[in-house]
Amino acid sequence: MAEFGASSVAFVLYVFGKAYEGDGYFLTWDKDERLLAAEAIQKPHTYVSEVLQGCLSRSIFDDRVFQMFGVLTSRGIQRRYLRGCEKRSDISIFSEYWLLNLDDKKDVPASIRAKFAFFSVEGGNSPVFSPGNPNNSPENPQSKVKESKVKQSNCASA
């Protein structure tokens, strides 16, 4: 992302830090978060918006999840989150944000596969997860929904 300069790296690190600090594997992106990011990296909010678009176009963050839910996440963020949760007995995930393949040992180590509990951003429990689930399909025409009222805990609180 050379066209944005060194501050673009600071922006990506800001998002990673906020994601891991908050819900652990995603960051809800809204106007307030954009302004906080701009203040943190000492750049105008328009710069932050431009860098974010560059990150989305380069798949640093998943564009589909961002467009549908206003959430920043990636496969890498989710893999690192899972490695940090290995000692937990339960791992709660919003199925709509999920980007990894449960059957791929590189994505999800076998030792933590049985610990998953998938939930919907609308607050419903989704006890059966299938990689073919239409909720996880890029072709799914779901409308954008707000984050669940049910607050999921992060690894640090377990």
C-alpha cells in the first residue's frame, strides 16, 4: 500500500489491535471508529477511509463481510484469534463473519474444533454449522444487520 505511505501500516495495526482487544476476531466499523482511528494515527478521517478501501481491495480485510455487516475481519485475524483461544472450553463465533474452513487443519486445529458455538448476528444460536451453509455464501443476498444485542466474550475474559 505504498500509495498511502507508512501511516497505512499504522492503520492496519490499529485495526488488528482493536479487533483482538475487543471481540477478538473482528472490529465493528462505524463513523465513531473511523474518527478514533484517524485520531490514533494522526491523519484526517478521509485518509482513513481511503486506506480502508485500499485494504479491502487487497483483501487485507474481507470485503464481503464488511459490505454486509460493517465489520472488519480476515482469515488471518481469525486464525490468530483461534490460536489464542486454545485453552478455552467454548469459542463463540458469529457464523456470518466466519471465513475459515473447519475441516482445514491449517485454519482450525483439531484440538479446538469441538469447542465452537456458532451464533447469528441477529442473536440466534446456530448449533449446526456446515461449510455449505447459505448464511456463509458470498452469493447470499442477506441485508445488512446490526451487531447482536448478545455480547460475546473474548479470550481474555475466559
